Amino acid sequence: MIFSQADFDLLRLLRWGRHILPESVDGLFPERDIQNLVALGLMKLHKRSGSYVLTAKGNQLLNATLSTVAPDTPPSYRPGETLRRIRLSKLAVTAYRAHIQVFTTGLEDLSDSSTLFLPAIARGKGHNPWGNTRIAALAHLGGQLCAMHYVCPGIGRISLADELAAFNNHAARFPGLRRAFILAGDTYGALMSELAEDDPEPARKLITYGAAFRALTLPVHLLSCDDIGAIQLQIMSVPDYRTRLTRAALRTHYRPPPEDVTAWDAVYGGGPFVLAVDMDLHRLDAAIRAATAQNCPQVAMAALKGQGEALLGRYRGMVRFYALTDAAVAEALGRSAALHMPARTQFLTAKGDVVDAPPIQTAGKAGGSSVQ
């Protein structure tokens, strides 16, 4: 057996994320290939969390084969840490599907666009510049550097001052990039519900994500960790994506927005048009306010079909929703918006060598049914 690129991508996702639920990679990696890696003793199912993890043998293979790899630190099986890692892996898999380079090992890798860095791989090794912040990832998308947080019910409170200080400290090495936040979660609707919650103690240093969202002046994008979110990230990775996609969607109906209303992307049918595909809620709220101030009864709002329900729930009665076509998205991207699928071709090392696997033994003799 010769390892494929897909085999190594799965092993690397496990190295970077530590814990990955089977449903996170369902349809991305064939079940037969996953079970082959389990039978080889390179990965296993951790019974208590229901997640896949690398084995010592899997870590040894990556150490011996890859020239650049995340630090080899053992996974934690404490329930809280395991859950955080599972959430982190959902974000990493979503970015991976969006053709974003997730196998980075340092902030310097963010000099290139369409890259993502997971601070968790640097924690626990000497000085920790991230402290106790909730930043799950930093991503360079187009001309933005984004601090990514995973938000869900029960996520707890944050110190917004500490989060901004850590983000600004690390962003200082990228002075040409605009700064923004991305709040990721299972669905857009769940994220909006969480942000809508009132904070009963807003004066405390530790505040809810809803209070933090309302206090932030930076752009705040929502991201669902699923296929729709992966398409959103692809679009946000394109410089000037708002103008490109707006023109691709409206074509001959495009009219430039008023110069004094920066929250609108165009005038369509005599009224305001806003591209909502990046789910920048502060900007969308500003667009609605500007429309109200100018006595416009509704705003034409365009986004991905899977984003419509959440947007209409937030702006019901204030917008006319239009689903972006595949053709418009492809025109803006310069290619199809098809999500990344791992290559089944032979994996090649930096020297161009293939990597052979030993013959697969029966389950139980080489870790085939290994669980904890």
C-alpha cells in the first residue's frame, strides 16, 4: 500500500486539531480509507469523546516524513479541553474545504493570503503569547486579518480588552491588512441567537459574546462551520470580493452606490443593494439604518442560499432576499466554487519520494479497533 495525499491530509488534520468527530470528515475522506489508517495503528477512535485522534505511531510517521509539522504534543483527554479541540477541528476542516492553507506552524505563514494559523498548536510550549484568550485561529483572507472565535451556547464570557490586546499585538506584524473578527459556530441561526442574548451584568470585565459584539467597532463576520461557510470563506479570500461579486450578480443592472453611503454596494431597481455573503452584521445593520434614513422601504440583500433563513430572521420585513447564483460566484472567484476534496494521488515527500505502508493486518493486531 502506498499512502495517498488524502491519507496524509487526514493525519495532518488530526495532528493540528487533535480531536476530530467522524461527522466532521464524513464525505471528505472515504470510510474505507479511514478504517485502513485505523487498522495500520496510525489513528484511533477515542471512545469517551467519540472523536478520532492520532496514535503515537501516527505521530512518528508524520515526524519522520514531513519537513514542517505542528508540534508533537499529546492530546488532552480532559472533557473541557477535548470539547475545545473538537470545536477547533470543525473550524479547521471548514477552512480546509475552502482551499485555505491550514497546515501552518507560525504567524509568519500568514503573510500569504488564504492561510489560517491555529494558536493552540503553540500553547504549552515555553512562553505563551496568547494567554487565556479565546482566539481559535488567525486567518489572512484577501486583505483582512481575522481573529476567529468559536461561539456556541455555554461558551462563557470573555475579556474583550484582553482579546483585542492579543489580536492587535499579533496583527502589528501585518500593517497592510485590515482587521476583523469572525465568530464561527454550528449554524448562522445559532450564532445570531447567541449574539442577541442580553448581558445581565454588562459592567463586569468578563462579558458575553453578545455584549462583545455590540461593543466592537471592527467588522464582525459570522461563519457556519459547514459547506456554506466554506464557500463564504472562499469568497472572502478574494481581494475586493464585494465589488466583484456585486457586479457579477447585477451585471447590466449595476449602478454605483452613493459616495456618502459606504454600507451599500450598489443601487438596484432604484433602491439600495447590499452584498451579505460575508455576514458582516455591523455593516448590514448600517445599511438598514441608512436605508431607513433615506425613506427606502426595503434593502435588496444578496447572499448564499444557505444564509437566507438567518438573514431574513434578523431583518424580516426590511429586506428582499436574493440568492446568489453559482455562475455569479464562479465569475467573482475566477473558478468554480467547488469545495476542496483531498487528492487520491500518491503522497510525495519534499524529496519527491512515495511513502509505503505495511500490509494491513486484521483488526486488533495493529490497532484496528483501538479505542480509549
